[in-house]
Amino acid sequence: MFNMAETVENQQHHHQHHHHDRRKTHHYDPLPICVLLLLHLARVMHAAGAPGISEIRIGAMLSTDEDTATLQEAVREVNDNSLILPGNYQLNVTSIVMTTNPIESAIRVCEKIIPNQVYAVISGHSPELYMSSVSVSYTCGFYGIPVIGISARECIFSDKHIHKSYLRTVPPYSQQATVWADLVEHFDWSSVVTITSSDQDGRSILSTLRKRQKHNELFKIEKSITYKPGANNMTDTLLEARKCTSRVMLLYASEKDATTIYQDTQRLNMTGNGYAWLVTEQGITGEALAGAPEGVLAMYLEQGTDTKSHIQDAVRVIAKGIHSFVQNEGIMPPPAGCRHSGDSLWPSGQLFYGNLVDATVLQGATGAIDFDKHGDRKSAKYKLINIQGGEPVTIGAWSSDTRLTTNHVSVIWPGGTREKPEGYELQTHLRVVIMKDSPFVYVDEQDPMTKKCLNDTIPCLATNGDSMQCCYGYCIDLLQVLSKELNFTIDLHQVQDGTYGDYEKVNGTEKKRWNGMIGELVDGKADMIMAPLTINNERARFIDFSKPYKYQGLTILVKKADSGTNLLSFMRPFQISLWILIGVCIHVIAVVIYLLDRFSPFSHPRNAEEETDALNLSQALWFSWSVLLNSGVGERTPRSFGARVLGVVWAGFAMIMVASYTANLAAYLVLDRPQARINGINDAKMRNPSSAFTYATVSKSSVEMYFRRQVELSSMYRFMKTYNYKEADMAIEDLKSGKLDAFIYDSAMLDFEVSRDCGLITVGELFGRSGFGIGLQKGSLWTQKVSLRILELHERGKIGELDLKWITSKQCGVKSIQPTTLGLSSMGGVFILVAGGFLVGCVINRMEIHYKRHQQTKERQVELARVAVSHWRGTVRRRRKRNSSKYMVPAPTPEPVEKRNGVQGASSLEKEMDGAIPLAVINRRDRTIPMLQLPSNTYRWGSSADSFCSSPNSLSSN
């Protein structure tokens, strides 16, 4: 029915346009007449089917009596045209003048408008009637009666929570943001600064601009500055805008606020060459137009203030809505008053509102009319205005259909130039945000005496924002080099929340925003991030990165586990079974060599002297050990050929075993590295997390982002969230103390920690490889300059010098392939073995001394007893000789005593001991020595038994 009515309307215009020509030619086409008659008959038949609805009442709250008269005329035109309204329907209007008192306006709506059972209310608007318009809309919306505004452009009327059934024939002020975006793209500016009021309209236009900017991404909003409406001085706001790089200013302000801003901009010299000012319609109306600077670009809604045309369009929209509305069945009449009993909401009101929103007028008094889901008009036409010589000059147009078009008039820019400004001015003073993270950024307190930073440190604002501290480190040195070579100054401050930044939901809502250092960069609180900031795609969507100044990856830091080195580490090359076999072989070979040499006919001694040179078992054992230990053979060697062949084979065996032992000892001790409890990211303890093995990283860091993005690491990410630390230093301290088992972080920082503390070690291969870059605002003009300079610093070796100064350390090796230095803990067993051999040798020597003394004592006892017996026998013989000499019988000659065991025989001692008589016998318990009574003129014994026993030559002559 809607399309049919629109066709009829178009045919009516066509019919009226050609009516004069048909009358002149007296030629009539019967087909259009038949169609019109059939359509009229259909309306009549439909009206007959709904005899209870024939009059459509509408209400109106307008600003003046002239507007009321205009409305009456528009209603009559619609009623007179049978092609606009369906069937026999007629519009009947009840109109009153709106007052400035919103409460009184609401009461008058309830008393004079709603009791007439109106289907819709047309609402006027003016700046002084703003609150009354809000009151009328809210009151009618409470009862479900649609309201059509004809001049209200404030964004509050788009809020369907308050104005449930409001629509308007004018677009809201926020639509001008779309014109802004097209102008910025047309002039090819890369960044802008927005200056908007802090009220709802200012927030709405800024939101619309941001949506457009995110959709196209052809430019960026460098900074969004808001001001409080009605302020008498805007200097602080404008100074904040002047600090920005962009020189394209987008201003939304009321007429009064725009006048104030224009005055302050001229005083701050912000309307000269290089600047571009784009303002909304309010900025060139009334007093604001008189104070607008030269070269301002603005826009003006065509027929935006033509109240008469908008009233006509509102009536046409109602008529269009009725076409669709009357096609529905079960339509309920509007409420008959504000105090009507029962449910006050009109049941069919929302249906009628939907028909009005869907209505389209192709040829309205103000052009084509259509609405969006909020009831705001979509189709609009704006004139593009340029202030030239204090007067507004039209330089083009903008419409929702054709977008931006320009005419032959050239644009005059601020400063009176006709050359388009570049839209930016490179800032030479940058706000740099940093964060404490060794060895890249260190933070110390200022010198207490001078209150200054000494020793190549630079001042930086503390995290609390109240005091100054001194910063130094890898990143600070790099920043100073860039500052010097690129000619910019810096203002250094530490991030307040102490984090790199994470993209989190705000207050549990679906809206997300960045915090930390990245949040400061996105929000315009900083111009540069100078920290070990990992480059990743998630961050690159919101900020720009320079070329990496350091390449790195992720690794795992753990404490060194006990390598098992003990005093017997030198025995580790061979297993215990092999050591036992070697020991058995040594003694078996010695016995076999002894036997082969003993029973060989070529090595059997032929006389007593050769027998003393034969190889005995002790010497065979010494030979076997000497060959194995390669210590040289200093005693007798095998004499038989068979024994010598076995000795050669044994020497070959010893060479192989010694060489194998030496090689394995080097492998176990020289290249031995402490083993960690895990071997990398794919270790079962990492992939299957449990409280028995805890690991973590730094919260809101790039490492946490990496684990959050990787689906296969999701279980590790959920486990780590419980243990994550705010700072890396805290995690490393807990790792050293044993509270944490492993710490996952950037390899550059962890290699630095390993170089400082020999008790730590990194395990596994690098994963998640990336690089550290300098963060800058999205679209920053410094990005390319900083990137090129970093590449040049790489080529010049300056980055390598910084690595050597701050990261590389001589204390502990970083790479696990470097050999360890052997210490006492590794080779102490060898020294203990030597000490043991020394002690065993001393003990055996002492035992030999005692054994020899005991043997000598027994030999002396036996010798003394033999001497005593020999002397006794000699005495007996001499007595017999004396007795026999009487009878002239010669005495027998004593038989010589053989020399035994190297002791002098009795035959020689008897001559010296002639006449000696034994005086005592040996006391074996006291181990005393028998004393002999000697002639006083011949011999005497030593002074004591000890002196006698101490040496075989204890006897001495007077």
C-alpha cells in the first residue's frame, strides 16, 4: 500500500505537470484515469471496512502563532489532496503555543492535547524552549504517543531510554562529525585535534567522529580536548592543543563558547600560517560569526531554520505513516487523557511510531526525508563555508548522497594564504614515559646534598608524580643518543601503575581500554615509550613501533640444580662394575705372570745367587700396578717369554683403559653443567601445571599477552595468572628463595640476571621470538625518523656498545656450552685418595718399625742365650783342660760356630768372653737382657739393656 501510494503521488505530480499540454491538444489518455479511479475505489472500500476510523487527530506544541497558522495550512493541503491520505481519512489538528516553563508545558499537553486522542504531536523548538521541548517529548513518550520535532538538533533526543517515541525532520548536531571526516580526508590530513564541549552534545559528536575514524583509518585523532561550557577563558585548553603535533583543529562549541575561543586563539597566535580550523554550524552564527578568524572552514545545514518547510514535511511524514498504520488489524485508539483509567500506554503507539520511522518522503519541502533507527533524519545537505574577509563564502556542499563537492571558489586558510597547510608541526619536546626494569631502566634517589642527579643519570618524575628521581640504564643511554642526534628535548616520567599495559574491560563492561604505558600513549599523556617494549600485533593496532633496537625471545629462568658433584666424582667415568673388574684383572694378571715366570725353565734360577733375582709375587703385583698407572717399572720384570707376552698385552689393555678414563673424565667434569628440573617450554611439568612446580611471568606484560593468544598454551596461561608478579625483580627474588620454581620472561633480561648470579640458569630454546621497539603515538611523525636512526646506530655498532655496557657480564657465562671450571668439589676425592695413601703408608711404616724392633729383640735374646751357652761350654772346657793338664792331656779345640742370619758365630766371641759366668737368665715378661759378670780388666756391658738392644754394636771395649 505504501509503494502504491507513493506511485499515486508521483503520478499526480506528473499529471499536474502535463495537464496544460493535454488541455491544449485536447488529447486524453484513459489509462491513468482508470488507475486513479481504481485506487480511489480501493480506499473507499477499505474505509468501509473500518467505519470507526475516519478522522486522524494530531496535536502540536509550536513556538509561535505563525507556526500554528502554517500547520493549519499544511493540514488543509493534505486533506484537500485525496492522493496523500488513504480513503476518506482526514487530519484534524489541535495546536497550542509552547511556554518556556517545562512543567506548565507538560500540564498543557495533558489537559489540551492528549484528551483529544491524538495520534502524533508536532513539537517546535528554540534555544529558550529547550527544556519545554524535552518535557513535551517525555510526557507524550510516557503514553506511547509519537512526537515529531521540527528543529531540535540536540543529541539527547536520540536517547530512546528517555525519548522513546521521538523523531525529527532535522539531523542531530553529531552528524557534522561526518562532514568533518570527509573534509579531513579530502585535504589529506593525517591527524587532527578535537576541541569539544564536555556536555552530551560534545561527547556525541566526538563519538561519531571516532567511529568514522576507526572505520576508515585514514587519519588519527592525536588528542581529544574537552572544555567546560560557559567558561570565560579557554587559554589552558588551547595551550594543551598547541602542544600537539597536529595543526588541524576540529572545534565544536556553542555560539558563546566559540566567541571566547576565537578571542583566545588570536591572542595565542594559533590562527596563523600552518593552522587549519574546522568548526560546526554554531561557530559561525550570531556573535561567533563576527569574531571568526580568517580562513575558518565551517558548515551550514540548508533550510535548517526554515520552520515552515519543516512543519510541512512533518505533516507529510504523518500522512505517510498513516498509509501503513491503517493496514494493520486490531488498531487501538490513543489514550483519552493523562488520568485515564487502566494502562496509560497506548498499545498501538509503538506500531504507529515504527510506521513513521519507516516512512520516506522523496520530495519534501526540505528535500528527501528518511530516518534511522533512532528517529534522526539521515538525508541532509550542508553548505561548506569559508570565512574570507570576515564574510562567509560558500566553497562547496555536502550531502548524504553525493558527499563532498567543491566549487570554483578557492579556499583562504588561516594567515591569509591560499596554500593548503600541511596539518602538522613536528614537536621538539617529547613527553617520554618509562618503567623500572633492570638493566634497561634503573631508578635511584637524588643526591641528598645537592638534590641533583649525578654520574650520567637524568631526572625523571616518580610514579607518585610528586617527587623527582634519577634514572639511568640501557634505554636511558639510547634515549640520550636519539635526543642528541634528532634534536629533541625530553620530559621523563615513570608510569603511574607500574605496568607495560593491558587491553582490559572497563568496570566489568564490554568496553575495553589500555592501561599502563600503552594507555598513556593512547590517551595522549605521553609521546614516546622508552622501555623494553615487545613488538606485537595486539599493541601495534593502537600505537606505532620503531624498528627493533634489540632482538630477543622468551626463555625460562630456573635455579641451578645440584649436579651431583662429590668427593668421588673422579670415579664417575666408569661404572662400579667396571672398577671391580679392573681391580680383579690387576691381581689375576699379577698372579698369572708370577706363575708363568716361576715355572718357566728359562727363568728358573740355576744357583743361589740367581734365585735372589727371580720375580716373586709381590714384585709381580707391583709390575701389574705400574703398567696400569704408567708410573714406570722400577723393580724386577718377568724373565720368561710367555710372561713378557702377557705383560705386553696387559700394557695395551692399560693404555686403552687409561685413555677411555681420561676422555670420560673430561666429559663428566670439564664440560659438566648443572642440570635443571625442566628442559624447556615443552617439558611435561610446564605443559601439565600443578602446585608441585610453580611458574609465573609479569602481569600485563607482552609475555602474558603471548600466552593468552596461544591456544595450545591456554592451560599454562590460566595457571600462571594465580602466580604472576607485578615486577620482574620480585619474581626473581622468589625464584632464588625457592618460593617460585621457574620464571618466564624476555631473554634479554633473563640473560642479564644469569650473568650476574651464577646460581641461575636459562633452559630450553627461545620461543616467541620478537624484538624491543620504541613506542610512539599512532601516526606519529617521529616514527620514521626514530626508526631510521636506530638502523644507523646498528650499523655504527652503537647498539652493540650498549649491549656490552649494560647486558654482557664477565662474572658468569650465559651460554650453557661453555665449560665449567673444576674446583675442589669436583676433584677433592683425588686429594683425599692421596691423603689416604699418605696415612696408610705412614701406618704401614710404623707397623714395620715396630715389627722390626720386635724381631731384633727376639734375635738379640736368642743370640745372648747362645753366647751364654757357648761361654759356659768354654768355661767347662777350660776347667777340664786345667784338670787334664795335670795328666798332660791336651784340651779339645772348640768347634767353630757357623754364621747364621748374618750374626757373628760363637767361635770369635768365646775368645773375648773367656772366663765369663752367666749371672742371670732372661725375664721374658719384662723383656730384660741377661747380664754377664765379666772380668774387670777385660770387658763390660753397656749401661742399660735399652742401649744394648738399640744396636748390634752395643758392646764396647775399655
